[in-house]
Amino acid sequence: MRAFWGCAAGGRLEALGATRVEWDYPQDADFIVLADPDGNLFCVINTRD
């Protein structure tokens, strides 16, 4: 999960104000849950294998 959050997309979204949401992630999660500055939740899915 940490490697995924460190990807370029995660960094760009964080720079734009997104914050990572504490979530009950499965062991092999291929997504992260974020919140925009207004508190709306959204997911970023890793589509690369």
C-alpha cells in the first residue's frame, strides 16, 4: 500500500489538497481512498500490474 500511495498520481492528488482516508484495506488492496478538500471521498485504483 505504501508504494502505491507514493506513486506519481497519489503525490499529484495530495499536492492538490487530497488527503488519505483511514480505511480497512484488504491485504492485496490495489486502491486508496482519499478525500478532497471538501471532504468528498473518492478512490484511486492502480490498474497496472
